[in-house]
Amino acid sequence: MLDRLRNFIVDVISPEAPETRSFDETGCKLAATALFIHIISLDGTPSDVEIRKLHELIETRFGLDPGTASKLITSATLAEGEAVDLYQFTSVLMRSLNDEDRLRIVEMMWELVYADDHVSEFEENVVWRAADLLAISSRDRIKLKHRVGASRSAPDPAT
């Protein structure tokens, strides 16, 4: 696990040209999950609701079983703890994902922000900065925020 983290960090800070690197799906998932960890940790220790939402997103959106998702979250927590800024994660995503996938990452960030039904200006600011680094327009970022927020306040059709 530590070897994967070391390799990820070396890939991110390596001076090689982007076209000579190959970022596998695991590096992409690790980078995205590290961003998610950063989001849920902004207001202190993540709540149980935020942790459950993180696991749900990682398992469903990345197609991982619970054990693999937990390992990814552990690795991402270590990577996030060592991070100096968001760029080392967003740069991996920029080189690895298309526009639609980067929009999904920002949408997942909003889902985590709204998980505890409290949106702080710190959380909004980090999503704004990450979205900017992911080349997501302000218009798209705000549209995603409103869509996720509206889905959170919509009545549950099962009730």
C-alpha cells in the first residue's frame, strides 16, 4: 500500500512530460478519493453521514466492492495528509479524464458537501478551486451544485 502511495506521489511530482506518463485507473481513483477526503475533512473530523456517503460514492461510481473501497479510502487519506495543495490530485485527473468524467468528479464533490445537510463557505471554496483546476466552468459548477442541492431537498419517492 505504501509503495502505491509513493509511486503515485512520484508520478505527480515527476518532471517527465505528461505524454510520457501513464496514469492508470487506480491513480485516477486515488486522486479523486483524496479530493473527496479533503472535502469531508474541511470542517474537522468527518461525520458518520459523510463517511457513509464517501463509501457509497466510491463503491457505486467506481464499481468497487466494500473491501477495495476501504483500502482505496485508506490510501487516499494518507495521500491527502501528505498533500501540499489540490493541484497534485487535480493534475492527475486533468491528464486522465475527459470533460464528462471531470464533471462527474465535481458532482461527487457536491454530493459529499451536501451529505451532512450543511454547506460551509470553506467547502464551497474548495469545490470552486478544484473545479477551476479541473477546467470546469463556473456555470457548470454552479449548475451541478444546484442539481445536487435540489436532489437532496426533493421528497423521497419511496415515502
